[in-house]
Amino acid sequence: MKKHNLLSLLFYVVSAEAIGGLSALLTGNFSDFFDKYLEPPLLPPKWLFPVVWVILYALMGLSAYLISMSDVETDKKKCALTVYWTQLAFNFVWSIAFFRLEWLWGGVVIIVSLLALIAIMTVLFSKIDKKAALMNIPYLLWVAFATYLNVATAIIN
């Protein structure tokens, strides 16, 4: 692995957090959403969501940093990081579509796509750096659970 680069580490972690924060800002108060709609079974307390997302965005950024600093061939890194940025874009759009615009079924399409992209990213990362891949397992599981919540909300409403 190349020598650690603090600016690169900060770039990846801060950019992931900033994208998540901007999405949250544009989404607005998501807790009001469930005042309008029936809540699906197993919905966690609303305070948990921002806490989990801050941790997940930090892990995403750290994992992308590890990939960017790896010694593997440039094409492999470029492919893995392209999927990383693509899934981050889907992540950004999903909460706005689902909570802000209230596109329940559109949200399903986006989050299922996001889940697939995270799985692909995790596999690609695993071929470069196992630690980077493992850091995305909580993210994959959380989005799988969010997919259930999205689908359940669309069905019951």
C-alpha cells in the first residue's frame, strides 16, 4: 500500500459525510413523513437513523480511501471507485425521492438499485482490499433493512 495520505483520507471521509449531509438537508424533516403514512413493522426509533448514517458514511469514505491507496492496477481501482461514487449518488437521491418527494414506489426502484450497487462495490473492493470490503458489510445490511422498510411502507400505504 502507498504511504498514507491524510488529505486523501479527509477527502474521502468528508466527501461521503457531505453528500449524506446534503441529502439529509434536501430531504428535510424525515420524521414528519411517518405522520402522514402508516409505519411498517420493525421501524426503529427515528433518532437512530442519523446516528447510523454518520457512522456508515465514515466507513464508506474510509473504505474508498483504502481502495484509492492500494497498489493494485489502476483499472481495477478506477472500476471499484466508479461503482463507489455511483452508489453514493443513488444513496443521495434515494432519501430525497422517498421522503421529500414521497415517491414510495420510485424509492423502491432506487433503493433496490442502491442495494445491488453496494453488493457489487463490496465484491469489487474485496478483490482489492478485504478490510475495505468488510467495512461496507454494515452498510449493505442497513440498506437491506431500509429496502424492507421502503417496500413495506409502499405496500401498506
